[in-house]
Amino acid sequence: MAVAALGAVVLDCPDPAALAGFYAGVLGGTVEGEGDWVDLKTAGGPSLAFQAAPGFVPPKWPAPDASQQFHLDLTVPDLDAAEKEVLALGAKPLDAGDRSRTFRVYADPAGHPFCLCAC
């Protein structure tokens, strides 16, 4: 028996509204709230929440001496089409050069790593 249910995944960031807008462009959904806490409600999945973090330092990827903290795996039907979209929304490629793999790694505008996966 589960003790709890997942309510949201929360990302620290310098600008919650901007990062929620980025992920709304990637995942769809509706952005709710303003200021230091903003939620992205998506259909069929847990919410993503964005919390203002003064002095935010983005994770380093890859860095054997520093943790990436966490990352999101986002399943897509077409890696090339999805890559085009996330780059237009402001993502930065971290490890996307090997076109033979079923995943590519990017950073969101605040520097959190995420993968597009055709798995």
C-alpha cells in the first residue's frame, strides 16, 4: 500500500514564470500562479512546479565531480521534430550529436538537463 501519491515535481529556478512557459511549450498544459511559485498542469501526468530560488546555480552536465540533481525523460515520437521545437523554445543541446541513439540530452533555459527519448 502506498503511503503517498506524487503531487508535483518541483524545479528550483531563477524565474518560475519563464521556466513554466518553456515547459508549457514543450509539454502543453496550463500555467497557474505567479511570483515565487508557478504550476504547470499537464493532462495525464503529474504537475511540474517551479519555485524561485535566490542564488540558483544550474546543475553541471556531465560532470563527474558535480551532481546533475535530477533530469526529466520526455518521450517523443520523432526526435528530429522534437529537437527543432525545444531549441526554438530556448533549450540548449548538451549531448545531442549522436543521431544513432534513441535519446538526446538538452538543458532547459535555467540549465536543468532533460532528455528527449524515442523509446
